[in-house]
Amino acid sequence: MKKIVIYALTTCLWCKKTKKFFEDKKLPFESVDYDKQDEAKQAEIMKEMKGQGCTGSFPFTRIGDSCVQGYDPNEFEKLLEKK
Amino acid sequence: MTFEPRKRALRYLFEPLIDSLGYKFTPLEEDADFLLEQEAALEAETGVPYCPCQARTRDRAENMRIVCPCIPFHREHYDAMKRCWCGLFVHKDVTDPDKLKQIPEAVFYADKSR
């Protein structure tokens, strides 16, 4: 099973909806709330996101080796099915 | 601490600004209420109603680009989505915001430059 990691903000509506998407599918995921992390961890997360060509907009979801910025259920489904 | 008064004030302050930009509050009341609540809380914490779905950095100039309503700083991008990133505002002609997709900024500008 692919590892799923969600970088989120506790204030973000679409981060809540993204977590609910995977909860409803009973898929385990790791969730990291960016705004609750210390400065070093925030810099690490932002470096990873920008390294993937993304800006500081959330949610940022990593499914296996692929990543999705924003709430995009179709793209989540595609990546979950991708071999 | 209740944010209701400040949420009403933010609605009152934002209405004419977004109206002039061709936007309105999302008709999804539950989403609007949640987002305004987050903004009022962010404002109480930082003094500024930042976008609840974008990260602040240590760069003040970059942070100014996500002060709500941040539409003017992302005009082309948001017009392409017919909504702002957090979804608090949608184009005036939008009736079903759930059909609108979030297009990552990098994807939008990559598509635009093709």
C-alpha cells in the first residue's frame, strides 16, 4: 500500500476535506499540521513543497512518490490506482 | 472567545472590495462561516486576517500577498479557477462552487506559458 502524507494547516477547509477523503476510504495516512510545527520543521516542509514546484498553498498531499497541491479527489484516485 | 462580531465585520468590510473585483462570498454558508471563523482567529493571533489555506513565511512582503481578500495579488490565477484559493470568494456567476477545482499556482502558470 502506498504511503500517504498530508501537509495541512489547521485553519484550512480543504485540508479538512482532504483528510476526510482518505478517512472515508479507510486509508491510513500521516498528517502534519504545518502551522503547529517549529521553525526548522516548517522550513523543511516548505523546502519539500517548493522542491516539487509548489507554492505555500495547502493542502499538499504526497501519495507514494507523487504529490498533489490542493483538494483534487480525481487526482487522488488516479494516484492511488497508479501502479 | 466568540468571533461572531468580527466575522460580521469582516463580511461587511470585504463585500464592497470583492464586489468591485467581480466576486461574491461563496453561497456555501457552512464553508463561508468556517473560513471567516479561521480568519477572525488568525487576525486575533497576528493582527491580520490572513488566508486560512496559505502558509505565512518570514518574508513580510510575501505574507502581504495572502492578506484577505488576496484576489488582486492572484487575479489571473483565481479568475481561471473562478474562485480564490480558500474558496471564500467565487465569481458572481458561480452557483455550484463544489464543481470548481483548485488549480495549483505552478500548474496554472505552466499551462499559461504553453
